[in-house]
Amino acid sequence: CHPSPLKMEPFAAACDLRVMAPAATLALPETGVGIVPGWSGTQRLVRLLRQKIRQRGWQEGLDAPDIAAVADRMVELGYVNDAAFAGARTRGLVQRGMGAGRVKATLAAYGVDGDVVAEALHEVDDWAAAVDFARRKRLGPFGERKDDPKARMKQLAAMARAGHAYDVAKRVVDAE
């Protein structure tokens, strides 16, 4: 008796949103969809489906389901959507005050395609995100004013780590 991929849909649907990275990362012949073979993102959903099966148990004596088919089925059903994932992740990062550089790096780490990343970056308002970050971290005009060049450099470094461009970070930190 071979379980059908349809019986595996609840396992796939129970996976966290973080695994719903681009549909391209789920295609098994990754070279056909423009992904470099060997990158860890190509097997994210498949790996997590296997983990769910182990956690919830699988009946002894039954063959394991074809997890690749389940992953492909999730793409067909629209549960995996590159643009939706990138948009949601971008909004979350921007709400935390992260800049375009950090958003781009995070989406690239998830294996999101460059075109989808570029589309998601249209949502990023660099100035607003930088001001939000400075307010949260009490940098520049939102913190204690110090004329110490070392303190200023630390603030600029914090802004850079958050993915803000130097010119934007400099304007925020030096604002009155």
C-alpha cells in the first residue's frame, strides 16, 4: 500500500510560514528553475516535511510517502508563493526598522529569486525604516546627544548592520 501525496497535505500545511520560501526552492531539478545546486534552500520544505513525519510518527511497515510530490503539490495548490513570502518577510523586517540591505540579504538567505527580491524592495521606504530603527535603538536625535566621534561611529555601525545605506544613516544620526 503506497500512501498518496494527498494524505501528506496536512503535514505540509502544518509547516511554519518560514518554510514557505520561494516555489523555485522546492523544485527538485533546481537547475531548471535557476537555482544553484547544492544551496541549502533547495530542500527546505522537503526537509521539514520529513521532520514532521518523524515527530508525528509513521505507521510501521508502510512505505514513506513521496515527499517531493507533496512539496510539488503544495506549489500547485498555491500554498507556496514567492511574492507573498517575500512581501510578508519584507514588511516584518521593515517594521523592525531594517533597511533595504538587510531585507535583501535575508531574502537571499531564504533562496528567494532576485526578481522577486527586487519587487519586494519597492515596498521599503529607506528613510522611514532608518528613523524607526534609530528611535527603537535610541540613536541620533532619539538618544543622548554626544559629541564624541567614537559614539557617532558606533551609531553609524549599528545603522549599517541594520542594512541602511551610509548616506541615510548619516542623515539620521546627525539630525537635530
